[in-house]
Amino acid sequence: MKGTTSFYLLTDTHLVSKSNWVDAPPINRRERGDQIALKASPEILDAFLAKIIADKDTDNVIFIGDNVNSGDIASHEDFRARLDRLKAAGKKVYVTTATHDYCSPNGEDECFQHDAVRYTETGTEPTAFLLRRDLAAFYNDYGPKQALSVDPESGSYTVQLGDGVRMILIIDNGNGRSHCGLFEEGMQWLADQIKDAKATGNFVMLAVHHPVISPWEVYRHLVEYELYGGYRELSELMCSEGVRVVFTGHTHVQNIRKYTDDAGRWFVDVSTTAAVSAKGQMRHVTVNADTGDCDIQSVGLETLPGIDTGGQSAYDYLYGLNFAGRVERFFPLLKTDFDRFLEETNGVLPAEKLRAHKTLAKLGLRTAAGLKLSFAAKLGKVWRSLTPQQKKAAKQTKLFDVLFTIFRHIYPGNAPYTPDTLEYTVLHALMQRLDRLVEKHKIEKVQKLIPPGSSLTEMGEDFLYNNRTGDDNAIRLNLNTTS
Ligand SMILES: [Fe+2]
Ligand SMILES: [Fe+2]
């Protein structure tokens, strides 16, 4: 009997050291324009750590990149101190890195971050950062040092998580503009590692920062380079070797998607939302090493110790920090105090432009804000087929409320409107009408975004309800390579 092995997996913790900012407009503007919490990132990470440490039955913890927000040394040191804390609590900790973990002053190493900054009262000032080549040594204790095997080119490594259970942690440093993923020798190393794990009686799983399966069709067509670079080759390898699961991050989207090839071979990409998202989650995974049964669950935070949320839940507080949350929160001001609306959403909406065309902007935004779902139903030519009850509801439902609800589910997953809802009926019909219009008028700019054989309707469905595995937060599968 080999028993069970468990681990927690976190991604995109985007830690920002407290020493990197003073509470003033520059950091606040930066945070507003983002989609994750920056100032509260240490408290959020600590809250996750507290849960992990309290769980005496789970002794492995894995982080898969974008551990810090902008590659600066202060944040890396704060992050590593937390790894030390986990280790002191008896946990085995494994870390990989990604593009937010380093800077490249000359634009080399596929990195947007040329330098790291500290946010002052009035602006920013440069601060010390790590280069990509510094990372392996910095995290050696929490990576290669514990490995069964290390790929010399990428630094990817294999670890024994427990009796009969191995994890291969792939480092795909690169942002996909010219490279993201393993080169030929790295792929050979990976294939050998999978074979070795199987030959020695282990179940094997993979983890890599960039997604192998796109969370949504539209993502693949707009930003395919954001996927793990060799995703087709890796998918083929997983299918042919029967590797059942890869854990990914980067998109900040909670998403579980199954890929099945033409021969019926399959694997699942478990993409985990950023730990510092409004609805940040970590995965908790248990593998029965005798049967291969693998149970994947999600764990979030209900409270944020150390943060004054003003009586709000952790989610409401964090959601309100960033662009969508801010627009939603201050939306009522559109009617009563347009100037304050612009002020509060500055850094999110183009306040200067809107101010320059104030009358038009005010009218346009107010009109849009007042639109009801019935308007969309008429536009989608589905109004007549609605029941009187549905018509009544459509007249009472604000279109923006529906759109905000959809947006609230983009990162946490499990989109809200299943096919039996009025919202689905109306929006689905509207998208179908748009498809017809795009086709009829040959609107090339839109047509370019639609993959062959697909449609706006099909792509939009991803955002209406979970048309994938049924639940983005949990799945049970069996890791047997032949099942
Ligand atoms: Fe990230
Ligand atoms: Fe990333």
C-alpha cells in the first residue's frame, strides 16, 4: 500500500513588498488599472499560508510562477521568507518562476519588465531586481536541490511528491513573443522523465506557468502566444503517454478544461486563478497512489486578516480595488455626480478624454447605463418569442447589471447564465444576430477574430456558462495512463 499524497498548488501570487510603496496616488493608480490586488498581496499570501500550515495532512506546497509582481529583490526576499516559514512548519516546498519574476534591462529574455520600481508619494523610483539567470540560484533550495532530475537548459525539474507520485515542474520562461516553452532537448528530457516515472511505478503530473489549453476559444485566437509555446506538441506528448493532468496559471482564470484528441486520448488542464485575484484560490489535490484516483478541489479566503476591509467581505473589498470593480462600484455616480465618477474611475477609464467631450460622454454613458435587457432582446430579434413573464423581467433587468455579473465570473470561473436562464436566451440570440450581421456585411476586423468553423456565439458561450467540465473549482479523475 502506497497510501495517499496531497499538495497545495498556488500560482500568480504577484507579491509586492510593503517596502516598495507608500500609500499615495502612484501605487493606487497602478492598482486600479490592474486586475489583481497589489498592496494587499502580502496579507493575502499570509492568509493562504495560514490555511496551508493549519492542514497537518498536506505536506507539499507548489508555486508555479509570477511569484512576485515585478522581479524586484525586496519582493523576492519577502516571498522566500514565506517559503522558509512553510519549510519551518514541516512543508516541502517547490517553486518555479515566470516572466513577472525577473527583469531584463535590454529587453532580452522575453520580458516586458525592463526594470523594477518603488512607488513614492509622487511617482516611481528604480529599485534593485533579479535577472532571469539569477532565479535558479535564488530558489535553489525550493527547486533543483530537491529534484530527482533537472533539465539543464530550462531548469525544469522532477520531484517525488510522495510514494508513487511524481510531479514534473516545467519552467517555460519566456512570454511567447518569440519563445515560450521547452526547446528540443528540453522536450526530450520531459519525455524521458515521463517514461521514467511510469517505468518506476509512479503516477505523474505536470505543472507549467502558461496554459496548455486555452481557457476560452477567443483567448487562443487573440493571444495564442500567451499559451505555452509548444502547446500542440505538449498536448500530443500528454495524450500519447497518458499523462492526465497539467496544472497551469498565467491567465489568472479559474478554469478546468479537457482535451480529447481524434483518437479519444485525453488530459485535463487545471488552470488556477491568481492567488491575489478578488476570488483568489489555491488548489488542493489528493492522489491515491494505489488506485490513481485524483481529487482536485479549490480553497479560497473568506477573510483578510490584517486588512481593514471596511466591513466588506474579502471578495467585495478586493473586487472593488481594480478596474471592473471600481466602475461597477461608482456606476451610480453617473447619474448624480459625473465629475466624481470620472475622478473615482481615473486610471481605469480615460478620464481626460471623457472630460474633453463631457456632454457627449455623459449622455452616452448615462444612456448605456439605463439600457434594459429588453433592449438586447429586441436587438437580438428574440423579443417576440419571450413569454409575458420573461418580457416583464427583461424590462426590469439592467443590461449593465448582466454584463457586470458576467465580468465578475471571468476570473473566478463558472460563468453565471446557464441555457435555462433569460439572460442566456437574450444574449445568445444577440450574439447570433451579430454573427449574421458580420457575415452579411463582411466585417473583416471581426471575422479575423473568429476561427474557421466557429462563431461569435460559440466563443461568447464560454462567458455565459460553464460549458466545459461542469465545475471550474473541482474535478475527480484517474491518473492511470491507460484508462
Ligand atoms: Fe500573472
Ligand atoms: Fe504570467
